[in-house]
Amino acid sequence: MKMARTRQIVRYALRQRSLLCAAFALSAAMSAVTALQPWPLKILVDYALGNSDLPKLLSGWFGNDPAPIALIVTAALASLGLFVLNSVIDVGFNWIWAKAGQRMIYQLAADLFHKLQRLPLSFHRRRTVGDSLTRINSDTWCAYTVTEGLLFSPPKHALTLVTVGVVAWRLDPGLGSLALLVAPGLAASARFFGPRLKRRARSETEARSRLLSFIQQTLTVIPVVQAFGTESRNRRQFRQLASATVTHSQRSTLVRRAYLVASGLITTLGTATVLYAGGQRVLSGALTVGGLLVFLAYVRSMQTAFQGLFGVYARLKSAEPAVDRVFEVLEAEEGVRDAPGARLLPLRRKRERGHVRLERITFGYEPGRPVLEEVTLEARPGEIVALVGPTGAGKSTLVSLIPRFFDPWQGRVTVDGVDVREVQLAGLRAQVALVLQEPFLLPLTVAENIGYGRPGASRAQIMAVAVAAEADEFIRRLPEGYDTLIAERGATLSGGEKQRLAIARALLKDAPILILDEPTSAVDAGTEAAVLAALRRLVECRTTFIIAHRWSTIRDADRIVVLENGRVVRSTFPDARWSDSA
């Protein structure tokens, strides 16, 4: 794992430093209790049931010849008390660690979500929504795993080893040395399985991502699925993807279990060795039976700590694919960003705003394959420019350069005389409103959809633009009027109704530059009249770019620009204007 990425993840943990300090303190307390837990067993075996002399501490409490039942009760109560104390500490530790871990995960997820929103459209075109959801929902758990593996597990297990190891060494140095022999074997096991766990974890994550992407894509186009009767085919494909996911999960589980079996075998061999040597020392009188039982308990604690300590490497390797996927997004180039010292667009009077120039623009999505070549175009404040041409001519690409969804390879775009690369991105996009062929609506209320670009708008303002957009009448017919919740992607509305809501949203934004990309192509002739009436109000006093194939949409334009193969081949003026009955 790259050190820079590790440091960045650790920063999320350091934001929870107060919780981490409390967790460390509880971890130390658990190590101390772990060291005490085997001793009630020694009291029972050596002193209550055996004939060993009481140590000074116990003889001071019980006298030199205590009743065995008193020692038995003491051992039982001490065992119960240590268990309760350890359980309380463990609950507190896990509650604090879960709280800190959840905060880290959601802070990382929030940063990932924010970055995904800022990445260029070209990035999202190469990846499915399901893949992005997997990164946010699942891969961000790597923050928890990495933090635990780097900050918690090593100190916790090391403290247990030191605490228990010192007591075990004082109890019997020879057996203490034997107990340490498992360490090299456990280290070698972790080193061997680590890379294999990483490969299997990567394959499993990618398989889950493909399955989620397929589900998301299918559910998004349910009308198409039902119209073409592809339910059975989709079911077969789902089964294939699910089967592949299960296979990768099984292989990953198999490697994890093999690692656990190898670690268990090593620790069992270590325990058997200590058991044999300890038995010999009991027979020789160098160690009591109770002492051997205590020592065996310490050996188990030490081996568990060794497994946890060396298992950190394997766990980090398993988490590495998720870390790579998260940082693939976080480290991605945003494409367009504010230049150092970027400024706001200059304030101008309303009638002077929205002067757009595209000067000798060359741009494409892939190196060596330009979509636009040497395009020059100007739209003065309040002017309507229609862009026409065959599919693939570059019309939508051209207008996407105005709000800086992309930056041109060559040439420049200016708004009100200022290069758009020199102004703040948020301020530039506040000056541009869009109405697209597909009116994107969110699963919010009608009022919230209209006010999406202007969250502080009042209900009166929202209703006013709805009236202007010819949308008020149908909105009032909805079950709850403006408070009606719209289904995902506006599925409960007609094409014309969705388009008029998009027009109302653009009206409310009140931007001086307007981009209309095929605003009437998805509606019928009857609905088109209502949409066109709304568009007339929308384009008033705004610099407007209209992309359309229908003459009814563009005949009020001041200029018609024809594009072919990424070049302007003709610029003409329309012969007629809209009539009121158009």
C-alpha cells in the first residue's frame, strides 16, 4: 500500500483522536484483566484442591490453614468478577471503536461523494453508476480496516504480549521461551497468504460491482425491459453474474480459511510443545499443576496476540483493493477546476449580460480524435442562436464548453469578455441555465424540483415560474399539488409535463445565458404548443443557444448555425418568426 494513501487514511482516524485515546486506555485495561484471569484456576487447583502452601497475599486474608470451601468460593467469585469486568471493558471498547470507525467511514464516503460530483463527465461515462455506488457504500470500509490494522491491532496485541509475556516469563522462563517459537511460523504464514488474499479480495469486489451495476442499469430502464420482453434474458444474466460473484466469494473464503487453518496448526503445534514440556516440569516437581494451567492460559493469550499481530499484514492486503478503488477516484483529475486567483464574472447591467464568444475552438473526448475543429461563434446579449446539423456534428459538445463541462484543446470561450478559465467555476455556472432533451427530475416534491437550482426560493416565486412555464395547471391537478412527490426520473409525469417543470426550474434560476438541447424532441405535436409557449417566456432577454431539428423550435432564432463534422459550414438568418398559434 502506498505510504501517501496510508497517511491520508490515518488522517481520518486522527480526527477522532479523543475517541481513539479512550479506546487505547480501555485496551490497556483489557490486557491487564487478561493477565489476571487465569489465576483463580491456580487458587482452585493448587491451594483448594492441592496441598501447595498459600502465598503471603492469600495467607494474610485466609490464615495459614483456610477451609478448602472458602478458597473454592473465592476462586469462583474471582473468576466471575474478572469475567464481568473484562466484559464491561470489552463492551465499552467496542462501542467507542464502532463510533470512531463509523465516523471515519462516512467522512471518507462524504469526500468520495463530493469528488465524484466534481469529476468530468468523461470519467462518469467510462464507469457505471453501480460501480460508483459500490465504491461509496462498500469500499470506504477500508478506512476502518486500515486504521484498525495500523493504529489499534499492533499496540493492542503488543501490549497483551508484553503484559502476559512478562508474567509467563516470571512464572517459568523455559516455557516462556518455548511459547515464543510460534512467532516465526505465524509471520511466514501471513507473508505467504497476504498477496493471495489481496488478489481474491480484488476479484470478489469487482464481481460484486458488476452485479450491482447490472441491477442498477436494469431497474433504471424497466419500461424498456417490459416493452421488449427481456425479463427472462435479464434473469439468466443476473444468475450468471450472481454465480460468478459467488464463485469469487467462495475462492476468497477458501483462501481465508486456509490461512486460518495454517495459523491454527502452527499455534496448536506450539501449544502441544509447551504442554509436553510443561508436563515434564510438573512431573519433576519444578511446576505445579495449577501453575501449568495458568501458563497454558497465558500461552493461548500470547498465541492469539501473535495471530492478531501478524494477521495485520494479511488484513491490510485484503483491504488494499478497496483502498485502490477509493483513491482511484480521490486522485482522479477533476478536468476543470478553478485556476489560482480565479475571479468572479464582472457585474454588468441585465441587458449587457450574457455576451458569449467561442474563438477557434478545437476539442475532442479522445486524443487525436477532435469532435470540434476551428469553430468560431458569437452570441450577443439577448440573441437567440440555433445550432442545427446531423447527429454527431458536435452541437451538444459545443454548448457544453460554455459552462465549462470541458475545456477546449485550442481556442477559448469568453463570457462578457472574460475567458471562462479565469473565473470561478461556481460563479460561471450560476450564469447558465439548461433545459435538456431528457428533463432530469429527482425523487423530490414538485416544488423542490423547481427550486433545485435556487434552494432559498419562496413558494410564491416557485408558483410564479410554474405559471410562466405553463405548468401550474397540471401541477394543481396532482394529488398534493406542489407537494406531490415525483417518482424517480419523473416516471409519473408525461414528457411534456416533465419538460415544463425543467423550464420552470430554468426560469427560477434567472440566468442570463440559456442552453436548450432538443427541448421539444420528446413531446408530441399537441404538447409541443404548451412547451413552446413556455419557451417563449424563458428566452426573453436571455442569450440563448437552441439545439433542435424541428423548425417550430428554432424559427424565432436571430441566427441559424449549421454544423457538420465538427465545423461551422453555414450561418444563416431565418425567413419567418413564430406565430402565436405555432
